[in-house]
Amino acid sequence: MDDVVRDFLAEAAESMDALDRSLVRLEDAPGDPELLSEIFRVMHTIKGTCGFLGLQRLAAVAHAAEDILGQFRDGAISPTQESVSAVLEAVDVIKALLGELEANGAEPAGDDKPLVARLRAIAQQSPKAEPASAEPLASRIGGLSTIDCGVELALARIKARSEGVRFNGAPEEPLHAALRDAVWAACEGEANLSLARTLSQFELSEPVEVASFMTCLGEALAELGAAPATIADLAALLGAADPKPSADPSLVARSSDHAASGVAAQSIRVNVEALEQLMNVASELVLIRNQLIQTLRSQPDSPFAAPLQRLNHVTTELQESVMTTRMQPISAAWAKLPRLARDLAVELNKRIEVVTHGAETELDRQVLEMIKDPLTHMIRNAADHGLESPGERAKAGKPEMGRIMLSARHEGSQIVIEVADDGRGLQAAKLRAKALTRGLITPVEAESLSDAKIHQLIFHPGFSTAEAVSGISGRGVGMDVVRTNIEKIGGAVELSSTEGKGTRFTIRIPLTLTIVSALIVDCCGERFAMPQSAVVELVGVGGGSRRALEDINGAPVLRLRDRLLPLISLQELMGMPKRENEEQSILVTSLGAFSFGIIVDRVFDTEEIVVKPAASILRSIPYYSGATILGDGAVIMILDPKGIASSLGSIDAEQQETASRGAVRAAERTQLLVVRGGSHAPKATPLQLVSRIEDVRLSQVEYANDKPVLQYRGRLMPLVDLGGGVSFGAPSETKPVIVFDNEERAIGLVVDEIVDIVEAPLVQEFHADRPGVLGSLVVADAVTDVIDLAYYWRMAAADAAPRADAAPLVKRALIVDASPFQRNLIAPLLAMAGFQVMMTSDAASAAALAETDGPFDLIFTDAALGERNMLDSLTAPVIGLYDDPLAVRQRDTEGFARIACRFDRDDVLNAVAALQDKHAA
Amino acid sequence: MTTAPSSADIDLVTMSVADAHFGVPVLKVRDVLDSPATYPVPLAPAEIRGSINLRGRIVTAIDLRMRLGLPPRDPALPSKCVIVDSEAAGEPYAFIVDEVGDVLTVSAKDYEPNPITLSREWSGLCQGLYRRESTLLLVLDTQAVLRIETRKFERVA
């Protein structure tokens, strides 16, 4: 390919992008002469060059498009959506042709007659009709100069006021110019440059500010001799224009374009590869410098000290300069977004404007490439299901024009990008309903989870909020992909939404991926680098620190404040020989909502490291994200927190969030009532099982059939002492009684003292062989027995008469669960609900039990039970029990009549009741 | 399998591993280093000795003794390191050998395909041999040497 052609291609590609943007702006500001001539110029250049290079198809299309643009410029026709669409279409065709040209070195065969004909037809439309008024408003006022003068006077008046709105702080010159343009535009009948919008650029968007300016302008114009009717007309025009507080994108973009055109003259094109090479060399130089500095540290008197100092400075400078060559303004990533939004608006029949702030914010081009797609995705989402149709918006009292706001700014070594819309916001109720039908949450959670938590569900794979799947979005492969992509580059995305007001996504990403801040850690004599962005906290354990690691059946955990942190030993993960090490450090690592700790021997220091990709032969090891060279020349591996987290078990990318939430929730959720009584050790029972706690004077205790009972709410409630005795103490004493009540029967458990209600992980640590104790837990640093409620229930309720009005229901339930601990937790609930309970550990023995002791009325099973289909033959409805309903996916719920959270008494009993009702009906 | 060197004479960088002699076409060799520091990579296949810092580039070092199934080298003895370019991955790798000899020009008339008695392992790694006066010079297939079985990482339950 000719060099000329290659240069033309590079230039044309940029021009076409600029054209896209300009044309979209043109629709908003149809009269902007500067914009018009710029567009015309670009198209003209393309046409001219194509003609010169003998590219006939390109030249023909460009020529036809130029015709229309010429008409726009001369004011013969005004840019309408139709005509702009046609020009955009031409731009697309030109782009496609350019693409072919680049790929094949020649224009493809064929012609574009239909498009050219359409463009011609538009260009030859009759000139636009003059506005109906006899004389244009602008000339009635007295032309541009009068308006200019009027604006100046009005501003002076406002500033001179002693109180109220004074437009303090706004830059005078630009404000004056912008307002003059806005008023002029309004006089010319172009309502888009409204007063409110113009003022909002200067953060003067309050209605009162707009109104005071209008008043002052009216007064000023009256002084300049304008008729009251003319002023009223102008006021109507300015007021009628869209009063939205917004910055005008075209103005923002225009100013930066000016800057860009100034720079263009001094810039040259450089091959990206050359830049990469430069970057690599600079990185190496940095490393060599580091080595030299380290070597010289031990020889302070070396004659090299001074030159090295200079080398140090120069290298740092070089590195920074090279870094800046890699930096690109973020506008490069979102240049295409206004066009996208425009096309979406046409397709969806909505009115959308895209407002951008901080387009000049620079970031590494590698990062830039990575966020392009997520941003596009988010704009699509915002346009498709964020913004309402104009009708809905009007009904909601919002301006018809929906707004999508893109902003970028630097914050430390991060860049913060916000994508916000002023649409309908996330509808928590809808999300709840949908999550419920998908089995992502339980009914209980649907009620209890906060809106903010419900909002997070849109990041769940396969969750789409759109009611209808449109061609644009709504297929449910949206936000989770966005989040994954952003997290891939060490970023994070947050979401906030107010129903009816809009949704805002905040993305934080590192400025560059090549140099990252990392903790250098030591494990068994090997050093590793851990990206600091993932580490939220360092905790020392063992040795001098008071903290110690604990383990649950061999799995190490750390109690960190009120959380239980799963731990991974780097030494075990890396298969390195175990060392006795008194002191260790834990890197508390956070991945989205999931936290875990990595056990290392030592943490050295934070270093800025240059990330190099791992050799391809090492890429199958999931725990590394790359390698780096340290200051002493050593090559060490960079740890990949995501990969390491995956070693924690049932965590793959898709489930990570829910699974971890499950672990944390199960650990957090179970509320335990801790009491003392009987033997010394504290006892605990899940609070969900408890109906009431009463203080009972022991003198009230009576004995029936030699057993202690209490007259309680119109019936006799048997009492049991935790120690199993029948005498509780002196009659004058008062003791707490825990009441377990199933509406039909109740028993009271007499204890010495209610200690506390704590949230603790319900994870069994010891089996118990004593009657009345299910097992032991560590609760609040003390070994605590879990009360075997079934034992006491049998003891006390066996001869307690059911309430007279309750129908005698003897039903049989079977619990199938591999864990005896879990079985015994649920059994008392069922016993209280009037069931005769049998238990077994697996599906096969359940089937056998059904043969010998069946039939059963209800079957409870661990939802994760294997060979569940064997239960299907037992004909009884099956209730699936979960630890964490949030972690339940739809396919898990299939085959269950109901599902319930095993720690939630009401949930379980509701499920039972629902099935019994169904049965009775 | 064996892209037998054509009739033209070729230049081979010679190296020795244990008692065997190998050659690598000189155009594939980028550099030769003397006992470079290697930094181990935990969990890497056994054949991978570690990473080498080659003037700011990270190069993965493969111990040819391990790769060829030979007994490990006495760590006290010096070793040499031949940097070769991997055509497939577009990145350099280092072969750790006992000794690096001269560059030899060998002629096509001395070429022999791999003898059928050569162990399967070795015949997969060599592209024939050249008869020399005192020794046999096996031609290393560098791409084959780099095809190292990597272990699968199952999730730990």
C-alpha cells in the first residue's frame, strides 16, 4: 500500500470519529456556525483526498454528504433528525469503505447509488420556511449587538445587587459570551441552548438564578429600547426552553477540541509498538537504577554516588515521560458513546443526551482499551432500561430529554469514572420479585434485605431487569460481565440508585497496569509480590501478637472483629516445605464482597513493581498474574488474588459472589441465645427456635404427676431444668424460663441466667455424647454446648396435653441430612409442630426407612444431598433446607415442594404449614 | 517429524548434558550465560528450574537434565545457560546445560535420522544427529523441548 494511502487512512479514521461526534452535537445545536463549518471542512477534505487518490466510491458518497452539509452551513436546510441520520449513514459507509481499503489495499467493487440518491434528495429539499412572525425576534430586539450589550448590562446588575443571587464566582468573560450566545440562539428560534443549561455550566442552575437573570435581562433590554412585548416573547422563549440543570456537552467538548487542534500541529504519529518498546526499555532502566542504588548503599563514599544521584533523577523523569506517552484522554474511550446514545435514542424512540465531564482525564491506553466495552455496555443499559420513554418522563414530571452523564476524574493513583442516568432507577420491588422467581433469594430475604443489597443483584450472572428482551440489552449477560471486566484490571464498580431518580455506577480503576504498587511478602524463604489494591488489611498472628489462628476441622480461620475469615496458607498452596514459624502475617484480601486471608511468613515492604507477563509455560498455574524483577535483580512471581481465592473450594468465577456471601452469612447469621444452667459450661440454642423468655417466680411452679408445671396462658406448661432436675430453687427466687411453643404445646426450659444473644457461626466443633447436648461451639471465646431441644421436648412434652381445641395430628416426618448436627437442629422444631420425627443420613437409607417405617407425611432434606432423586419415590412432599438461601440457584430448587432456611424457625414452620394447608385443601 | 537439515552445511551451537552432546542451530540461539542466578517458581513443572533475569527480561529456565530424564546435576558444579527463542510463544527460554562448546559447522553428509533404538522420550526431543569423529551430536528440537506437560490445577475442596 502506498504511504500516501496509509497516511490518508490514519487521518480519515480520526476524522470520521470526529465527524460522528460533531454530527450528534449538530442535532442539539443546529445553528452553531462553527460546528457546521468544521463538519463541512472534514467532509470536504475527505472528498478531496479521495478524488485525488482515485477512490471513486468514497469520493461519490463523501461528495453527496458534503452537499447536504453545505446546505446546512448555508442555512438552506436545517439539520433534522432525518437529514443527520442520512449523513451519519454516509459516514458509516465511508468507514466501511475505509476498512475495506485498509484490509485489501483497494476499494471494494460496487456502488452506493441508493444512498447517494437519498442524500441528493435531501440536499435538494426546498429551503426551510421562514418563521411565522412578521419580523424575526432578533431584529425586533435590535440584533446581536443589542443582545450583547443587554447581557452585559444584566450581568452588571446582578453583580451589583446587595443580596440574593449575585452570580458570585462565575468567570465573567465566558459567562457573558455563553449567555449572549444562548440569548441569540433563542432569538433565532433554537431552543436547545436554553438559558438554564447555559447557566448550569457555571453552576448557576437554580431556578431562582435563572429567573433573576431573566428579570435583569428584561430590564436591561427595556433600557436599550426593546418593546415590552418583544421582551415577553424572548422571556417565553428562554423560559420555555428545557429548564434542566445541565452542562451543555457541545460546549464542553468544543472547548477541548480547540485545545486539541492547537496540539495537533505539534504532534507526530508514533507506532504503538515503538511506544511499548520504549516503555519496556524505560522499565529496565528503572530496574538497573534500583540495583545500582542498592549496591551503592553499602558504599557511601563511592565516587559514583553523585553521578548515580543524577542518573536516579533522570531515570525517574524518563520513566514519567514515557508513562505520559502511554496516557490518553479518556475521551478516546467514550468518543463513540454520544453517537451510540443517539442511535439508541432513535431506535428506542427516546430522547437522550449524553453529558460528559472530565473528558481530558488521562489514563493508560491499555486500561483505556479494557474499559471501552464495559462503558459501552453501561450506556446501552442506561439508554435501554434506565431511561424512560418521553411520555413516561413527562408523566413523572421530568424533562422529556433523558440524560446520561459520564464523568471521569483522578483520585490518587486511581481513576474514577461515573456513569449516571436520570431515569427510573432500579425498582427494588421488581428486583425482589424477579430474584424470588429465579430462586436467588428466599421470601424471607425478599422482605429483610435492604434495597441497596437487592440492587447488587443486577451484578448476578443471568439477572436482567428488562421486562422485554430488546435487541440492545436485556439478555442478562450485562452487568456481571461489566463487573468481571473491571475487576480483571484491578478495578471495582459500585452502584447506587434511587427509584424514580436514576442510577449511578462508580467505577474505580488503576491508572496503569504496567506499574503497580505491591507488597513484597516472604513465604518459606521465597518472595512473592501481592498487588496492594487487593489487600485491605495486614494482621500479625502468633508470637508477640495476641491473635491466634484457629482451625475448624483442619481449615484455618481467623476471627477478625465480628467476622470469621477463611484462610489460605501460601506455604500449603505453593506446596513448599512446612516451617515452624512463630509469627506469621495474614494478608486480608478482598475481592468484591468476598474476603479471605492469605497466611505468609513475613511482609517486607511496599514496592512499585513493573508487571511482566508470566511465561506461557507457567500460565497454567492459576495463582500467578505475572512476574517482576525486584531492586536486587531477583525475579519473583506476582500473586493473583482471584486465582488464589479459587483454591478455596466451591468458588468459580460465576459463583464467587454468592458462595462467599453464603460463607460469610452462614457465619454471621445464626443468632444464638446463650444461657447458663445445669453444668458450668454456657449453653446455647438458636434464637429462632425460641418463642419467648419469661421471668418466673418459682413459687408459681406447681407439680402435676410429680412433674413441675406452670400455668401459662391458660394451659399447663411442663418445665424442665437444664440439669434435668425437678426442683429449681427457693420459692422466692425468680428464674428465666425459655418457652418453646408450637401453638399446640409448649415447654419451658428453666435456666439460671440469660447470658447474651450473640451471632456466631453455627459450625460444630465437637460431638457430644452427653444427653441433652448436640455438640459444642466456640461462642464469644467460650466453649458452649448447643442444647438438644429434642431431648428436652421428649422429656417434657411427652405427657403435656395438647390444647383442647387443637386437632390431634400425629404426622410423621423424615429428616434426611448427612450431618447429625443439622438433623438434630431441625428435629425439635418438627416435634413441636406435632410430628413424629425419624432421621437418617442419606437418600438410600431414607428409602429403606420408608419401606419399614413409612409412609411419611413430610420429608426434610439437605438441599445439597446427593442422589436426591431416590427420595422422589417416597410420595411425600419434600422440603429442601438451605444454609443460605441467597446462594440457592434455580436448578437447586427443582423437585422440592418448598424450600426453607434451616436456621429460621418461622421459615421452616411456614413451609410445613403451607404444605399441610395444601394437603387439607 | 524430523525436518532434516538440507544438503547445505549448518552451524550448530554445541552443548553437553551429562555425557551426551547436543546441538542447536546457531540462528536460534540468542545468548549464552555463565551460571546465572535462577529464581525458583513454586508449583512450576519439575523441568523448570526457575526464572532468570536477563538484563531486565524475565526468562524461564528449563533444566535440560530434568527434561531429558537424566540424574540431577551436582548443584556445586557450574552450569551454562543457552537462551533460545521460542517461535511458538514469541518469548525467550533458557536451557540450562553442563557445558557449552564451540559453534560447529556440520555437513549434510554426516546427518543421520534418529536411530530407532533411541528412547521414545529422546527421539521426541531430537531431530536426528550428526556423526563427529569422537562423538555423536544430537540436534535438539527446541520447540519440542518447550512442550512441557503442565500439571492441571484442580480446585482444592
